Amino acid sequence: MKRILTYFSLIALVLLVACQQEKPATNNSGFPKLILQKSAVPMMIDGLAKYPLLKTSFEDAKVIADKGIENGIIVPFPKDPGGGYTHEKHKQNYIEMYNAGLIYQLTNDEKYAAFVRDMLNEYAKLYPTLSLHPLQKNQAPGKLFWQGLNESMWLVYTIQAYDCIFEYLSAEERANIEDNLFKKVVEFFTVEDKYSFDRVHNHGTWACAGVGMTGIVLGDSLMIKEALYSTKLDGSGGFLAQIDELFSPDGYYAEGPYYQRFAMLPFIVFAQAIENNMPEMKIFEYKNGVLLKAVTSLLQLTNSDGKFYPINDVIKEKSWLTPELVFGTNIVYAQTEDASLLDVVEEKGQVMLSAQGLAVAKAIAEGKTKSFVRKSIIIRDGSNGKDGGLALLRLGEPENQTSLLFKFSSQGMGHGHFDRLGINLFDKGNEILPDYGAARFLNVEAKEGGRYLSENKTWANQTIAHNTLVIDEQSDFNGILKASEESSPKLVFADLESPQIQVVSATDEKCYKGASLNRTLALLQLDGSTYVIDLFNVKNTNTGQYDLPIYFNGQIINTNFDYTRLNQYKVLGKDNGYQHLIVDAKAKDLPSTTSLTWMNGNGFYTASTLSAFNTEFFIIRLGANDPNYNLRKQMGMLYRFPKSSNKKLLTVYEMHGFYNSVTEAVSQSEGSVKTLKITEGNAEQVCIQITLKNNKTINLLYDLKFANSNHNEILVNGELLNWEGNYKLFIKEI
């Protein structure tokens, strides 16, 4: 990714460096001063008696702090990877110190301050003796932890605990803790591991936040400037460059929502610390308020069950109830008073112990909450918004919403997957057309110490692992990261306004040499069913084999064609993810329109595909060449179309019917699609005809140039059809 500072950020850089040359830019109102400020403590104490959510959050924090005191202070010599005892103990220590510091401020009970002091003294003894972690392996290592990222997280939380007990300590105690612990940790990041610190990446974000917050508490202007502008002090890295380069103007984070969720905590917490201590920076106005947009965009990137859409490397169980979004929603609400954020906070049932949390708890107690609405939306990617993006198409009532995610974004850095123009489909809270996510058992020590598994490269990253087109059994850009980062798909057209039909189209001209891929999607509601009309338009200077994998969750109900179950174990291919797919069944001599129906939860789903002579069909499942059982179970189907150059591929997904397992009532268990047909015009006009079993025909007319022409026409079944604009829908009775 090119590192480009915007004009606004460059001016801000010059002005801020100039005004911070001689003195630390911190306030002088006493401690704590980072997030929970001294001036807010009396209001917080008063609010505990008034606002139930604030009281509950206080009690939860107190339980953690009390448990830490009860268990005593243990600061073990680090030796384990993620999930191991010493790793988890150091994590537990910083969480307990953080909560104990807050409880000390709100109770003035010195046992909490003493606990933090004594723990910090133990770390001050240990840290200067440490070399790099013994299990550093292929990660950027820390000293307390197997990767420096965890060290950054430790610092972000621990410096807040120190901030809370600062005035409790004697000058000698402060000198010991600062000289032998905090300055040593900062030195590790800014001298020993400056590559990670200066890197524009979530690891760098956490490190910059920790060092910058430490600089504010210690009154060290060099630490603050290094955190803001990199160790070179030139803006090539640091917090402002992170904001500039990692967020699009819409608040989309380059690595995807899972890592956006993770990175939002240091972004938003450090920003609040800057706002509290350097208000002249107006950090929440920086890049047109992008940090505030980032939180609301992240919330939009959740399914109706609250789980983040599984883009790129992702642990799929994460939802918007994650602790990071406690900070995000509270701080953004305090800035914007967006009452829909209160809906998310109420579901989580927790607020920050700070002025921001107080404001949220007060607003909820006063009944100001409004429902959070998941909208149909285009979210741009890239620092300037020109590197593709995501389309979220949504129809239906919130509790039964159907959502279609179309990914035409940039690669997503090292955590991105080779899934250009991929889709995922969700219905009634269930994932219907799933994405695999990451091949990783986070913090499960037995699974490679909780690291990403080798299958993340051999399977999860590969194009065949996604619901998108594969040419000649190769992944996009031949699986080469550097090549993939040089270009992004382009949004061609989007119309997401109608409550009946929404349309989006995007093109990628670089992911396969000599080929241009366009995918146009329509989400349509008609007569109680919801349809996704999916058209791939491939233009290829070469002749290629086109594979279209469709992964699904649930139980196969029926097909409209015969297939043969295989008695012998057969693997689909040799490389690029194909080596992990087992062929369960196959079919040839397919009808011109094939349909397969499956059941998921209490709904039925049918995929109907326009076939061609010699099209092959496979039922596939994941698990081949997986000796350690690292891969999860996943079923799918795959259409292999005859070798050709230019090709239009049409699939219609239908959500229909209902199954009640209690009453054993079943309705509309069969799909309504009878036949599919594509009629092509003289230019780029096409007509997609979907003939239903009730003798209605859905006609969707496209101008695939999407030039918004005032006159389009196409001859369909002897009838000349005319329309204006990019598309037209009409329903015809046969």
C-alpha cells in the first residue's frame, strides 16, 4: 500500500510538531488524565447511585479487581505461546491492574492502589532481565509475550492502571516503576522493534497507542511525538499515518471488519487520551472525522445476529458484543450523541468507567435509546476511497433480514484473501453461503500455539475457498500478495434504494491475466420469496476452465438431476486449495437449468444454475490432505463449465419456505425457479429470464456497460424490449 499523507494531515503534522518542540503537550489537572480523568471522578461516584448500567459495570470491574487481590501477585518468567500459562497470566495481570486502578479511583480504597503498585514493582524487577521471548518463532517477538503485539496490549492497559494510582505513589516508587518498567518497554518498541512500531498495520497501531499514552502520563514529549509521527518523526509511520492509510473516507479498515474490531480499541482509546490532553489537535475531526465513522461502519459490518461479516482472516464467532466496542460505542456516543449506539451498549450491558461511560449510562437511563438499523450501503475501501469496497444489500424486517455481502475491496494486506468479487449470503441470522474465515484456533496451544495454521495459506486464503469464480484452478494473482496489492476491483454501478430490488456491479480486470471479470448482483423480493440473481460476465483473451464453487450450510433436500455418489476417496485437485476438497458426488449430462435445495435452520434455500453442454457438477466437502484435522467441516457444490473464452454464468439463489420442527409444519419446501435463460443484445444489453413454476417470468434487463443510456433495446422471444438507464425489472404472466 502506498504511503500518502493527505494535504490536511501534512499541514497538521507541520503545525503540531512546531508547537510541541519544547514541552510535553499534556494537561496539568492532575491524575488520572488518560481516559478516566480526575475531574470526572466525583461525577462518576454520584452517577453510580443513579444509573444502573454504570453501577453494574463498576461491580463487574470490582469483581475482577477483588479476584486479582485474592489470588495474589504472580509475575512468572515468560515461556509459553498464546494459550499457555505464562501468556495467559500476563494477560490476566494487566486486566486485573486496569480494573483495580479504576476501582481505586471510584472508592479511594488503598488496597486496590497497593495491588497495582506491588504488581508493577514485580514487573519492574522482571522486565530489565528479559531478552526476546523464547518461543518467538515466525512472529515479531516481544519479551513478556511470544509476539510484540501482546506486549503493546499489555502496555495500553497497564499505563492506564499506573495513571490511576500515580498520585498514590511516592516519588521514589514512581521513579522505580518508570525507569525500570515503562521506559524499558517503550525502548523495546522504539529502538529494538522499531520496524513493528513504525509499520502501518494493527501491530503498529497498538504499539503507538501504548507509547503515546505512556508519554502523556510520564510527561515525555519525545514519546508522544514518536507515537504520532514514527521514530523518524517524519510522519512516515505513527498514529496519524495509521489513520490516513488504514481507513477509507467511509471508515472501512483495510484488513477487514475482524481486524477493524481489534484495532478500534487502540485507535479510539488513544484518540480519547489525545482529546483529553491535547485538544488543540482536534483528533476526532481528523480526516473528516474518520475515527467516528469507523465505529459506525464497523457496526454496519455485522449480520443481524451481531456477528462480523467473515471477510479475510477472521474468527467467525466474534460479534459486536466484543469488549473493544464498549470503548468504541461509548467514546463515539460522547462525541456524536448518536442514540442508535445506545442500542448496542444495552445489548452488551456494559459501559466504560469514564465520563464517556457515564454519559452513555445516563442517556440509557433517560430512555434515549433508538434502534440500530442495518442499512443497504456501499462502504468504500482505500485511503482515498478509490480501492473498491464492500456492498451490503439488505431486504426485509430487521429480525428476518436477508443480507448479501459483495466484496470488491483491496487485498487487505497480509490478512487478506484471494477472493476478488466474492459473495456471502445471510438470512434470518444464519449464514447461508458461508466464507471459511481463518484457519486458526486462537490461543489453543495444541494447535501451533494458537498461531495461524499452514492451512490458512493452503486453503483459507485460496480463491477456491470462496464463493467466486476460479479460472484454470489458479488463485487470483497466482496467490502472490505483492501483485494483488497493486490493483483493486472497481465499483461499476449500485442502486440500493428500492425496497423490492437492489442492484450492484463491480469489475476486476487484473486478478487473472488476460481476463476481465464483472459480477452483477440483484437482491429481489417477490411473492414471499427472496432471490439473489448472480451474473458473472467473463471476457478472456485466452481459453480457460471456469469453476464456480458454492458453499452452503445445512442439509441437502433434493436436486432436479441425478448424481452419482463416489465409493472411492477422490481429491478434486493438486494445489491452490483444490488438494483439500473431497469429491463426494458428481454429475454430467445436466439439464439446462439445474437446481439443488438445502435446508438451513427453519428455512429452505435453492441454487439454480444455467448449465451448458458438458458442464460438470460436483458435491464437495472439505478435509482432504488434512492429517491433523485442522480444517472445519464444510460442504459445497462446484460447477465446472466447458473451456471457453468469453462466458456469462448465471446462478439464482432463492430463500423460500419455512420448517417448524415443533409443530412439524412445512411450507414451500421446493424452490420456485423452473428455467433460466440469458438473451444477449447487439452491444452489452442482456435479458435474464427466470421462469417460475407458477408461470410468472422475472425479466431483468441490464446494460452491462452501465452507461446510464437513455435508450436500450433487446429482442427477446420476438419482442423488442426498450428501457432507459442501467437496468429494468418487470414481471410477466405467461
